[in-house]
Amino acid sequence: MATGKSKKETKMRIRAFPMSMEEKYVDDIWQLLRNAIIEILNKNNSGLSFEELYRNAYTMVLHKHGDRLYTGCKDVIAEYLRKVCQDLRNSVDNNFLTILNRAWTDHQTAMTMIRDILMYMDRVYVHGKSLDTIYNMGLILFRDLVARSGHIRDYLCKTLLELVDKERQGEVVDRGAVKNACHMLINLSLGGRSVYEEDFEQPFLEQSAEFYQREGQKYLQENDSSTYIKKVEGRLNEEAERAAHYLDKSTEKRIVRVVEAELIEKHMKTVIEMENSGLVSMLRNAKMDDLARMYSMMNRVHGGVELMCDCMGVYLKSQGKALVNDDDGKTGIAFIQSVIDLKDIYEQFLEKSFDNNRHFKQTINKEFESFLNINPRAPEYLSLYIDDKLKKGTKGLSDQEIELLLEKTMVLFRYLQDKDVFEKYYKQHLAKRLLLGKSSSNEMENSMIFKLKSECGCQFTSKLEGMFKDMSVSETVMEKFKKHLDSSQTTINFDLNIRVLTAGFWPSQLSSNQCNIPTEISTCYDAFQSFYLGGHNGRKLVLQAQLGFADLHATFFGSKKPDSVKLETRNHILQVSTFQMVILLLFNSKEKLSFEELKIATNIPDRDLIRALQSLACGKTSQRILTKNPKSKEIGPADEFIVNDNFTSKLVRVKIQTAAIIRIMKARKQLHHSALVVETTELLTARFMPHPMVIKKRIESLIEREYLRRTDDRKMYSYVA
């Protein structure tokens, strides 16, 4: 298919739009637009053709009359807003805020319509001239001619502040009206906050500071610390909610800061130190929730937590000193338990009330370390406490509970400055537990050593581990010795158990008093010594008699009645020390022995011999294994002793204790109750842990029997010779 041109081609011509318009035509277009803008401002826009208005505005801008359109529009809006301003001034005492909000809403709506009509002018003329857009120009006019005109500006601020104040006083206000007014001020800031800040926020914050300054004084006069804190919490929540609901969101932080400054910062010392209700009272009464509220409040302001910590530290220090200075006969174990109990309480405060805040944690640790080291015997007491928990017969505690207590003792151990003193006592107590078979569990013992090793290193625990190794080796040695006796057909009439200890591992003070061991026992010991040294060349064995103990089977025949008929014999097992055993076995061959005879026969040092005889012959009449002649409280060189066949006990197995209280008082002559309890506990702790109340009862018994008497000071005792 071919194509071709006609003989006469048709040409399209485009005529240029006239670049200029007659003045009358421009005036007509402007009058049309002006009337439309007025109708829009007066809300009579229903009959307008926005498409036609847009084309007319487009025509004016296209023909270089954008300046006339922009200026004319500005003048029309300004003229209208002056009337709005006058109407508002006339309504200051009658629904002012409602009328203002309505005017603002109408103006926004009108400016949106006007902007749509003049969109081309915004895009071409306004942009090219770097002028305000039509919509922003309308906002600026409303700001300058209405919202910020002198009287209206002041009255608006006054009205808003009055409404906020009424709401603070508990009245119900039109929150929506306040919200609209605040949003208006924000919008009039054209993307910033200047109008809102200057016309409302700054006066609002100043008025709020004055309000809360007065309220803070009133709260303090009328409320205790806990109630004050709750009211402050309420105000903080109210202001935050108020700002979020109808003020600008950015105001929330500022108004909350005002409340914090006026109700917290200015009065935090008074609130914290308030008598009978402040921090100390809350600590004393373990008011966890109140403490948490106080912490939450004080944590808002600079220096609040530090002030709480200082106050808590002073009180904790006083509590610690009270424990150290307690003169109610508290034993070392009871002292450590009191410290642990106090630490538990403050750990609860730290976790439940203070959000594990590091300042509180540091303060608690500092004060515990301080007052614990005030007591020079704290290392000894801590070792005593651990000794008590690791002994057999710890009542009512599972392994898990003991493990938890050991963890707590390690916390106190970290506070100790004299860890070497603790080490010395711990070795002594561990030695006695191991040698006397008093450890409740090797697992618990090893757990404690592991804790000490983790804390102080292997050098700290090397000797403790060596002690355990000795015990294990000793068991192996005894098994081999018993096999040796069987193979050599050697027979002994008693159970023998010997512990071979490495001198360097065990406390040096264990090597002390000796005595003459009965022949039947010494013969067996010599056999063991020969066996052991035969397999360990270059070693030396030294018998530690004072650390031994024995079970003696004793028969008491009773005394003769007038008709010469003997009472039924009684058999008991006496649990005694080595020294007590040596003394009692001598009475198998002699009915009566004097002190001097016993001294020569046993070779026990005088001090230990007197102690052993006191425990055997100076207790209650019915509980004396021996009787003494003459019958007195003292043991003298001429005293004679015989077996007390009248001895009786409800128990088959009887433990013979030393007369600790008498021995202490004889040496001291005069002693305060608390000191006597402490010394008695320390003296007996190697064998058992006496309760302070038991000691007190024994003291009362000794007073009744005239061994002791009270001085003018009811807590001071004197020994009656």
C-alpha cells in the first residue's frame, strides 16, 4: 500500500497566548477570586466552582500578575481576621476558648480551600520569590492578628492556666478545648515551638513551679514520709498524663522536671530523714514497698540516691556497732548468725527495693566490712560459725541449706581484713572435726575448702587439703595394721584407731601435753609404731594424747544397805578424754588414789589433771564418777579419790564434760556475764556448742550451790573460793 502527499498540504499553526492582558480583564479575574476567598472565609463556599477559580488564578499567575494575586489574597484574609479578632475581644468573658477554637478550626478549613485554588501560584510564583506558602501565610496572619494580638494573647494564656489549675484542684474541665488551643499554638509555630513556648509553656511552667512550691510545704506539714512520696507519685503521674493528653508531648518532660525540682529535690533530705517515717524507719520495719517508692522517687533527681545511701550507711553502721557491742551474752556463733541475718535483710532491700543499684550495693558492702572488722575476734567467730555448721548433728538443716550458709559465710570472709587469723582458727577447728570424727560430710568440707581456694588461691588451702589427705592415708594405714595383727596372730582386747598426721599440715599447738599411757594400750601403740616405721624410714611418731578420746565400759555396784544386801549393778559406757581414761583405768587396780599418786602415775600436767578430776569428781553428786575427800570445791595435793558406786544415769552412754564455768571463774575470780558466756562457749566448742540459755541456767545453778555469787552489778559474777 503506497502513501503520498496531496498536492496541497494542510499546515497546523499554534498561536502564542497573549503575554499581556488588559487591566480591566485582570481586575475582573481578581474580583472574582477575591469574592470567592471572602465567601470561603465566611463559610459560604457551597456554590463555588473550584475548577473555574483554579483556572482564573492560573491565568493571573501565567500573565505575570502573581504579585497582585498574592498581595490581594493576603489583604483579604487580614481584613477578615481583624473582624475575627474583634469578635474574640468581645467574648473574653463568655465562652472565649470555645469561640477561639471554632475560629481557628474554620480558619484552617478555609486556608486549605484557598490553598487548593491558588496551588499553581504556590508552585510557581511563591516558590520563585521565596515567599511563605498561601497556607503558611494564612497561619502567620492568624498568629499575628488574632492569637498574638495583645489582649487575646494574654487572655488565652490566663484562661489555659486557670483551667489547668482548676484540674489540679480536682475540678473537671474541658480538656478538649485546652488540647485544641495548645495544638493551635504549636501549628502557629510553623514547624517549631516558639509560639507555644512563649505564649503558654513558659508561663505554664512558671505557674506550676509556684503551685508545687506551695504544695510541697503543705505536704510536708500534713503527711509522713510514705504518704508524701505517694502524693508526689500521684502528681508526677497526673502531670505526665495531662501533658500526653492535651498539652504538647514535648511539655511532658519539662513539667515533670518542675515537679521533681519542687517536690523532690528541694525536700529530699527532709523526706529521707523524716523522724519515725523516713528511710531509717522504713529500714527498721522492713517496709519494702515504701523503700522501693522512695528509691524510685529519689532516683529521678541528682543526688537523691546518694543521699539515701548516706542515710542508710549511717543506720547500718549503727546496727553493726550494736551487734559488736552487744553485751547480752551473745556467743561468737550467735554474733556471726546475727551478721548473716542482717546481711540477708539488706540483700532483700537491695533486690526488692533498690533495683540492685550499685551505689546501694557499694554502701552495704562498705559498712559490713567496716563494722565486722571492728570486732577483733570476727575471724575466730566466723571460723567457729563454719565449724558449727560442718559438725555432725546440725539440727534441721539439709545439705543444700548448709551449702547456702557456707556461701553466706564466704561473703563475710571477703570482708575480713585479717584473713590469716581466720586461717589459723579454721585449721584448728577443722583439725578437731577430723580427729574427733565430728564432720557431718566430707563433701561439705571439700566444698568449703574449694570456696576458700577459689577466693584466696591454692597456697591458702594447701595445708587444709593436706589434713584431708592425712585422714585418708591414716585409714589405709590402719587397715594394713589390722591385717598385720591378724597375720602375726596378735590379739588386742579393744578397738584401736590411730591417725598419722603430717606435722607441717596440722596446727602446731596440737603438739603439747603428754601422759603415761596404760600398759595394755601402750603395748599396742608400740606395735603400731614398729609396724609404721618399718615401712616409712626416716620418720618419727609423736603421740598426741590430749587429742584422743575413748569409750570405757564401766560397772557401778551401788552401796551397801543396812541389811548388807547390795543394789543391782549398773553398766554404762563412759565417753571420756585420754586424760580422763588414764585416770579412771588406775582405779581397776586400786580402790583409792590421792592427787599426788595420780600425778605420779599419769604424768599429766597439773593444769590438765585438775581439769580432768574436776569433771570426774566435782559435778552434781549423782553425776560424779569419782568422789573426793575432803568434800570441797577445790582440788588440793592431799585430796583422795575413790570410785562413786552410787553413780547413776538414765543414759547408757554417758559423756563426761569438763567443768568449764568453774574453771574459768577460778582463773578469772571475777567476770561479766557476757564475757563468761563467750569464754565458756569457746572452751566447749571443740566438743559441742552450748546454747547461751543453757550456760545461763548452769550459772544460776552454781550461784544456788554457792560456787559463784553476784556483785552489786547484777551482771558481774565472783568466784567463791
